[in-house]
Amino acid sequence: MAWVLVMIEEVGPDIRDAWHEYQQLEAGNHHSQARYTGTREERLREYLSYCRGHGFALPGHEGGDVNYGHIKRLIGIPKAHRQELTVAMLGRLADSGLPIAPFTGIGLITGQVHGRPWREHPITIGELPTLVRLLSAALFTAVCYLSGMRPGEVLNLRRGCRDADEKTGELLVHGFRGKGFDRVPDQPDVSEPLRPWVVVDVVHAAIALLEELHDLPLLFPSSLISAHDQRPATVNARTGRAMNDDIQNLISWINSAYRRADSGAPIPADPAGRINATRYRRTLARFIVRKPRGLIAAALQYGHVHTKVTLSYAGYADPSWLHDIAVEKLELIIDHVEQDSQRLAAGEHVSGPSADEYRARVERTASFEGRLVTSVGSVERLLEQMDPAIYHGQGMTCVWRAATAACRKAKLALGPPGDDTPDESECQSSCANLAYTDRDIKDVQRRRERHRADAADPLAPKPRRDRAAAQAAQLSGIIDRHHMQGVPDAGERIA
């Protein structure tokens, strides 16, 4: 995803501009071609004069030969009339005295990666079609992964699908619900109504770049490079298999063009095997559940996706996204209970007002030997039955009970409705739901040392030093009571 975002923000605009320039040159309507008029010989003479006056080299191939095809393109000879150059024209080129460039470049390089241009020289004519295809694969990945849409639903998105809710300001994408790339009829006035997906700004940015890349009705046409007689790009989307191949080619290109500081591949091989679009939805669900604050290059996008995408799917008749979330939550609970049970058996100490309840819930849930799950409904029922409602936070563990949750009471006092899960930002050490494991205490000890260092900083203002000293003393009390198997005093607040 980090490299996909680089493609959207830095590399993609350069590829788009080069592709536009190439298409304009190919069609004969680029502004630079206006200077060439008359016969082919007259156009060539004007071109050679222009190159001499500006110190330009002739476009070339890697082998050192002149790229005659591009010269004909530059001087505005229509594609249908680009027959071979005459002997006189070839001789004029040979006698021009102009140097020959080692490649035929097009466009400019303006994007940067790690503070440097993403490549040293302009894109070449030969590699441009491949880069356009790889950019499309990167934009597909952004839309598919960060929206929770099925691959076929993304492949069938059409121009103008971006929207925003006038009341809430939420960003929307309108498309057709379905799994197949060829599910949508050719004609635009389909009987099935469009359905909205709530998305994040990166998805809108990717779609905007796609709409600038070409003018076809489908965002992901069957081909942007060459026409297909059987599946013309004007009415056919790219197949899932072809897009999966494009994704693999994108990964290979990134790994060949860039290296990590340790000389490793920027995108290492996936231990689960080949990356394909069908894995995106489940991967997003897994990261939302297991890493709600997981950092990606889009600055906490997972948190936004969790709020927006989950609510989007919850409001419509297609609950499959919530099913993926439920499966991931169940697997997370199983993993956590197994770890907690093993640590308790190994002698991990637990303190705090909910220490006994923590042990009871872990032991009760760990004793469940499981059963065969054959449907999503069974997953949801099993999730309700075996969820111990234990949440491991930063330096504390919440054994959730809504009636005694201090964070919930604080929210209710301010007016907002109370949640069914803890809010760590409102956590208070006086809460009866708290427990402290040895793992939590290690984190508390690290925080105490940081506060002690701030309290001893001679350059810090005295109020700041006093506050840091008080915070360190407060954390010392939690640590001491944990080691003595005591219970924290009420009235304290975790800094």
C-alpha cells in the first residue's frame, strides 16, 4: 500500500502526462507540431533546424540507431501516412551532424521518492505502455483495498462514480454490486440501481487519476494500450485474471527499479503466496480488527476505513463485509485467549480491581474446545457466546463491563451515547474494569522512566518538571501495588 500511494502521489501524474503527450503526438494535435507545415521533406528540414537551434539530439534506440518512427510522429505526419522515409530524407538525417540520444524520452519527471526524482531520465516511448498498465494496477489496488469492494465491483466502476454526501460530507463511490467483471450490461441504462460505498480520500484520488488517464466509460477497460476485437475497451472491463497479472508485474517493476537501504526488495515475497485481488478484502478486515491504529503511508487510513467502510456495509443489504469482520474478530479472540491462558499457566501475575474477573473469563473461554463452523451465522453466534470482552490496551487491560466502565460514564455525562467497547482515551485508573498483567507493567515501567527523565531535565520549565515527577510517582504506585499483588487506590488517573 505504501508503494501504491507513491504511485498515486508522485509517479502516476508523470506517467499520465507522458501518456497524454504521446497520444497527442500520435493524433497530430500536440502544440509542438504546429510549427511543422508543408511536405514531409519541408517538415523534416524545419525539424532539423529546430534541433540545431536548441541543441537537441535526435531521438534514438538503445542500440544507437535513430528512431525514425518518432521523428515522423514529432513532425506531425499522420499515422496513416507514415510510410518509409525517402532516401533523400534519410541522407539529410545522416548528414545533419546532430547527436543521437540513447533513448526516446517523453514527458518530464517531476515526482520524487525519498527526496529524489523517481527516475533519472524521462519515460521512454517503449516502456510507456507498460507503465500505464502498471499505474492502472496500482490505482485498482488503492480502490479495491481501501474500499472493501469486491474485485469485480471495482473493475465495473464507471466514469463519474465519485460523489459526496451533502449532509455528512462523506466521500462515496457509486457502483454495481456483484462479483463478475462481465456482470454489468453494455448499455449504461441498466435496470439495477447503483449502490454507494463510503470511502476515504485516497480512493477518490485514485479514481480522479484514472479519469484523467483516459476518456473511456469504464475506469478499468479491457485494455488501454491495444484494441481488442472480441472485447473492445469501450464496453468491456479488464478481467480479474489480467488484473492479477498486472499486480504481479507492478510488484516486479517496483522491486527492480528500487531497493531498500539494506539492499532488500521494497516489496518482499508474501509468505502466503501470490498476491491477488481476492485477498484484499480479507486483508483489510484483518488489519482493521488486529491493528486499528496500524500505520500505513496514508496516515492512519485503517482507522478511517474502519469507521467509514464498516458503517457503509452495515447500512445495505449486502452484509458480507461485516461477515469478514466477524471472522477476523473471532480468530483474534481465539488467539488472545490462547496467549492469555498460556501466560496465566506459566505464572503471569495479574493485579487490579478486575484481576479475579480477568482470570475467570480467560479460564472459562479457554476451556471451550471449539466446534465446526459452517456458516457466517454460526461465526456470529459463536462470537457472541465466547467473547470474553477483554481488551489489551497500552499499559493496562480492560475487563469490559458497561455498567462499571468509567470511560462510558464520562461520555454519558457529556451527552454522547455510551459505547459497547472501551475508549482508551478516556481511561481512568479508578475504573473497576481495570486489570494489570506483567506485560502491562513492563509498558508502565517504560513510561515511568520517560517521565523521570523529563522531571530531571534542567532545561524544562519547573511546572513541566513537577508534572512529570507526579506522573512518574503515580506510575510507581501502580507498579508497586502490582508486585505486592495489591489493588490500585481509587481516585487516580492514568496520565
